[in-house]
Amino acid sequence: MSKLTALSLSIAVLGGIWAYLALGPLAGSVLVWAGFIAWGCYFHSGADNAALQKTIVGMIYGAVLAGVALTLVGHNPLGLAGAVGPAVYIAVTVFFLVIVAGVDLLSVVPANVYGYAATAAYALQTANAGSVTALNLSNPVLLVALSTVLGAIFGMLSGKLAGALGK
């Protein structure tokens, strides 16, 4: 079997399992799409142990910074009017999203951005998204973080399964 066919088959099978878990038994505990973002990030980051670590750490770091931005926007501690406040708070947090690229585990800036974007998007587009300070899975930061870990692990498993099928 060709490497491409093996990878396609492994991602199809494990993607179906991931979707079933995320939409069935784990519904409300993980986001199917956030897991797939982490899965893709794992592959574009090199599909090895370092990629697994950098995907998980980077995306969770991005999710945390999005949580900080959302908190700042919500509280507006500087009292900035209109769209100026969110723009300033986002600018400051995304600076920290990128400046850490000199740290090995945070060196995949796209992973950091994916975590930030997934968290902000979920929080801003979902009417029932909880507070970023909640200590449960209504917290978009925690929900994206858990989805990231499982999605990256599914990415790793699909790579290993593809390797076994391709032999």
C-alpha cells in the first residue's frame, strides 16, 4: 500500500472514531473541530515526538493567551472606548503569542495562533460558552486545551497506523 493510501486510510478510520467520540460519549467535553486543528498542526509540525509536544504546548499557550485577551476585553481595565479596547488587548496578547518563539516548545508560532484563534472563536461565536475563569468544561480555554491534547494524540496515532499499514 502506498504511503499516501495508508495515511488516508488511517486518518479516515481514526477521524471517524474521533468524530464519534467528540460528538457522542465526549460531547460537551471536547470540540471535534479543535481536535482536527491539533491533528493537522501535529502533521505540519513534523509528525514526530517534538511535533506532538510543540502542538500541545503551543496550542494550549495560545488558548491561555486568548483567555487573557477575553478577560481583558470583558473587564476593560484601561477603560478604552469602543473598539479601541479590544484592539489594544488583542495586540498586546498576540505580541506575547509570537515573542516566545525563541522557546523551543513554543517555537511553532502557527500552533500558538491556532490555540488562540480556536479559543477566541469558540468563546465569541458560542452563546453558551462559559467564562474563561470557570473551573469546568464550560471554560473555552479548558475545552480547547483538552480537545488539543486528544486531537494531537489522534494525529500521532494516525501517523503510527499509517506507518504500519504502509509496510
